Amino acid sequence: MLTLADCGTLAARLHSCGRASAPPEAISRRCRQYPTDFEAHVACSTFATCDRFLPCFGDAVSGADPRRRAQRLGHYLEDIRAALAANDFEDARGLCNELAADPELDPESRARCAQVAARAVEVLLPRVRRLRDTAVAGAGGPAEPTGLEVCAELLRWAERDTGSVPNRESSAVEARTACDEAAVALAVAPVLDPALPLGLVPPLACDAALEQAQALRSAFGDELASRVRVACGEETVRRLLGGVTGCDHRLRRALGVMGLTPRPWTDESTKLFDRARARCGQD
């Protein structure tokens, strides 16, 4: 019967020889769970040098009963598959950490666990983009109740996904961009609310919204900045011309914002601008 010391020695030797895929205590615990399976592996740990230990360990792995290995690893793979199907990525990661403690971790198991971070990004990135788009969609519906919490989860997995493949940065970059855009969309959404009282997006809110949208330096940011200009400029001008008389500070402010909107304009927008300027004596 293997002892705690026997399994501890095996775990230590695997670490010192660069063959371990889990912390020593996890490997030792796994070894003690299946003493019959790892007797030959433990016997190799009597070799004091990696040059002698590693070939011996390789022979022990090659000579192991494949049916016992499949039985030992199979339920982990099934549970990982189920966790991924349910989008329970933390559960899948925990199972993979347990699986990594097995001294005979096979290529299929490694490949399955390597997919966890990529699968999490595949699921969470579109969710963040939906949150972003819904936040500024007006009648499109409310934002998801998870809010920006999903961003923190996405960023954690994106960093793991990027780190699992040398020279790969796309996951982390895409995730950071999407989360930045979602945060700005949620912040800017009140400025775009069509239910606001007549005219009356606060000037400072317009300035801040425009600044945040432009700072994104992305196609979404450019589109959002354009919508802010319209909401704070053209739409406000239209509502004020139809709802108040004279030219007050609100109309002058909205005219100024509208004047910053890139051209060409539609004929309707041009006529609206000219009417407002005429009312304010800016001809």
C-alpha cells in the first residue's frame, strides 16, 4: 500500500523534473486515491536524477492499464463536457484543476481543458456586446440585469485564453474594447433617452457623453458620438422650435452642438438649423 510519503515523493519528483501539471499536494492526493494505478510510477521516484526518473516514469505511463486510466479520467471529461454545455465555466475550470493532478493526464484531457477559456470568451463576448447595444437602443429594451458584472468575468477568461497561446492577444483586446464600449454606452444612455423632458439634456451631460464616446476611438464610439450630437443638437432644436417661443439658452446651446455635427446634412436638417438660427438672430 502506498503511503503519504511515497506519493509525496512522486509529486516532488514530477515537479523538480518539469513533468507536473498541478501543485504537489494535488498530485499526492490523486496518487493516494488510486494506489494500485500508481505503484509503478512511485517506484520510479526512487531515482534521484531526472535523467533516470523521466524514462522510468514514461515506461510506467506506457505500461499502465488503459481501461483503468479511462475509468479514472472518464467521469472528469464527462463532467467537464456537461459544465461547458451549461456555460458553467468556473465549474469546468475546477474540474480541470482536479484532472490536472493526475500523473497520467492524457492529450484528450489537456485539449478539453485548454478549450475552457476560449469557450467562455465565445459565450461572454457576445453577451457584453448585447449589453452595449441594448443600453443605447432606446425602445430596444432594458439592459441585461447582470450589467457590467459580466465584463469582469469576460476579462478574467480572456486573459486566460490569451495566456494559453503564445503571441495571442486578440481575446484580451476584444474583451477590453467591448467592456469599454459597454461602460460608455451605459453612461451615455440617459442622454439618448427619448422620454427626456423638452429640451433638456443638461449641457454638461452632453459634453461628457460626447467626450466619452470619442475617447473610445472605435467604430461603435464614432456612431455613439454621432447619436449624442443628434440628441443634444438636432433633436433638441426640433423639440424646442415646436414647443417654446423665442430663443433661450437651451436653443442656443443646442444650435451650437448641432453646428458641430459633421456634414453633409439632409435638406431637412439644414432647414431646421436655418430656422433656429433665424429665431436666435444668427442669420
